[in-house]
Amino acid sequence: MNILLAFLFILFPPEDQIKIKDAWMRPSSEKMATALYFVIENKSETADTLFQVDSDLAERVEIHETYSEGEMMGMRKVDFIVIDGQGSFELKPGAHHIMLMKLKKNINDGDKGEFVLHFKQAGELKITATARKPK
Ligand SMILES: [Cu+2]
């Protein structure tokens, strides 16, 4: 029985090495920008890297971090986010986020948007985010 289970495990490796939780975005307007947030959970032993996010909602999508320099707060593009093996990473207001620039349409409270996340190990992952105001 155990041999059979091991065999099945090889044939069908668990798909959700990466789990995305609580995906949400801020309501915004056409031509403006907004941010997408979610929690990444890495169930695998190996570290993984998020390096690209695609969306039909915006003309440009970038991974951003928030930084402070003295009294000044700003945000800037980063090339990737690393999630440790058996670790998690939270994108949230005031920290890392996915920046959606030049929105192609209004995003209203309750609207849903689809995104494709690209990970080095886990590959492509499709997620749905709901628009809501920050809690
Ligand atoms: Cu930003």
C-alpha cells in the first residue's frame, strides 16, 4: 500500500506548493493606478521566487516595495520577491505590493480581477482578487 502511495505521489506531485491567500485590490479609476495584495505561502522545502505578474486590467504591472528615507516614504520597483521554503510572504499596504498602472477600466468595490503570477519553481499560478477598501 505504501509503495502504491509513493508511486502515485511521483505521478501526481502535489500541485499547491504555492498557496495564495486573501487576494484583494483597492478600488480605483480608469487611467489611474492601484495596488494588489495577497499572502504567499510556500509549502515546499525549496525557496521560490515571484518575478512577474500579468493582468488584463492594467497597461503595466510591477512588483513594488515601500521604503523610507528619513521622513520620506516612497515606493520603487523590485525585480522579484523570494519566499523561503516553508515560509510565507505578505504583500500589504505600506509594504510590498503589486502596482497596477494605467488601469484600462474602473475598479469598483466588489469587482473581481484575474492575475497570473509567475514563480521560478511553481510556474504560473492564476488567482482572482476582489476589490475592497482597506480594512
Ligand atoms: Cu507601488
